[in-house]
Amino acid sequence: MATELCITSIRLTFGCLAFATVIAGCASAPSIGTAPSASSLSIEQVVRLPAENGHQGLDQVVRALQAHYGQRSDVELSPLTNTQTPITLIDGTVITQVVTNINVSDDVARDVFLGIAERPCVDAHRIAAMIGAKKGYEVDGDDITTGHSSYFFQSAQIDIEMDAQRPGPACARSIAIYKRLPQQALPRR
């Protein structure tokens, strides 16, 4: 009986230590500078990080998307990889397609294209207002094609283009984010 009590005591102690270790690991803060995971991003962060932090913000978004698909940071994501595996972001936005490209200077700077599912609707007006994007052109739909509106954002480091379907609610259907190359920098005002 004393042996069984001792074994039970050891098991309980080990169990408590294992539980405390798991809890402590979950409670610890993530290290500074780590890229968020794709499933912990919201569509607002996907757009705001590059708009506010330029190249560094876009790199964070691309690393999170690549990590989600189990790709190294030097591997491009293609539509064939992604169209069959949608990503649901933390806010419920469904990304149907992710494409990343090495830019024309052939360095590790990347551009990203996101295809966005129709439902749930990502309000293009709200996203545009959040980053200060300007409304571009509008194309009316007809019996064959769907109408769409475009929005554009430019900074010294980043260009963002967003297309939304119309008529009806302006649901974003695609977002393209590009790094501006040094020779493309905006003139100072």
C-alpha cells in the first residue's frame, strides 16, 4: 500500500509539473520581431502592416503566409499551392489565393497578391479608409462581367491595390501589395 501511495504521489507531482510547464509556456509573451502566423492575422493587419511599416511590414505578412503553408522564406508561394487550401484569418476573412514573387531586382524583397472570398464580405470602403487609400476607377458590370471598383494606396515604400465587386456592398475581392523600388520612390512634397 505504501508503494502504491508513493507511485500515485510521484504521478501527481509529475502531472502537476507538466501542467504548470504547459501553462507557463502558453502565458509567456512571444519574442519581439517574430512574424505573426497567418491564422493569427486579420485582414486589417495584412493591409496595415505594409502601409504603416513599409518593406518590413510586407516581409512580416509574407513570412506569416509562407509559414502557414510550410514553406521556407526563400520559396515563392504560387496559385497552384494555395487555391485549393484557403486560409481563414482570425477575423473570419477567407483568403482563397496567395501568390508571392521575388521582385525585379531579384533580391528577397517580395510582392504579394491575395484573392479574397466573397463571403464573409470584407468591406473595401472600411479597409481603404483605414490606410488612406483613394478610390480609383469604377467599371459597371453587365450580363457577362461583374462590375468592380478599385482603390489605391501609395507610400514611399509600398503600393497597395484593392479591387471590390459592385454593384451592391463593396466587398474586397483582391488585394495586391508591392514594394516600391528605390527608383520608384515618390518625390518629396
